[in-house]
Amino acid sequence: SFEVALARSALTLHVPAGKSILDVLQENGIETPSSCEQGACGTCLATVIEGEPDHQDVYLSDSEKASNSKILTCVSRSKSKRLVLDI
Ligand code: FES
């Protein structure tokens, strides 16, 4: 599990095993667009301010993944204990 801090919403949320970042955002009433929920369409893209995503999607290019600046919140997780997103 890991924490997601939402910079613009001034909220920190806990993401347990078995739930996606997107699930946790929606449970907490954060409006986040989504569509495929399989890491393929790019609709749920968020900007990473801090932390190292564990990319599980097939949407971002290898160089985008390596830059750790974007994350697909429906499938990807975190290698660091905390991710800060521009949400
Ligand atoms: Fe399609 Fe996340 S909803 S990539």
C-alpha cells in the first residue's frame, strides 16, 4: 500500500492493495475522468509532482514512463511510499 497526496485538493489518501488510485479518488469524491480502466485509453492520466510510479499501463511510451511525470491512475501504483499528484 502507499499514500497519494493530492496537491491541489490538499488531501492525502491511502491506497490499499486491491484498490486502484482511481478507485480511491472516486470513493473520496474526487472527480476524475476514466473510461477503459485497463491502462489503455489515457483518460485517467494525472501529472506526478513527486514520487516514483509503478507503471502498469500500455498507454505511456517507455520514455514517458521513465520520466515519472505522468501516471494512469486506473492501473498504475507506486514504488515510493508516497506519490504527490497534481489533482
Ligand atoms: Fe483508460 Fe485509465 S481509464 S487508461
